Amino acid sequence: MSNLIVLIPVALFLGGAGLLAFLWALRSGQYEDLDGSAERILIDEERVDQR
């Protein structure tokens, strides 16, 4: 039973830290362009010869 006295606050702290990290990612624009990176890899770039 004494283990719960330690584990419950630790779990609440980790959950709060995860929530804060998620909210920070939302506010900083991490989820704005979800398809851009997936499509960017398919675009061919023209190579420039360096001769």
C-alpha cells in the first residue's frame, strides 16, 4: 500500500509532463503540415553538374 503513495504522484507528474509536451508541440506548429514531408520525398530535384 505504501508503494501507491509514491507511484500515484509519479504517474500524475509524468502524465502532466506528457500533456505539456503535447500542448507545446501544438502551439509551436509541429502538426501544421502533416503531408508536406511525405510528399516532399517524392519530388525530384534537378541535379546541377559541378564540372
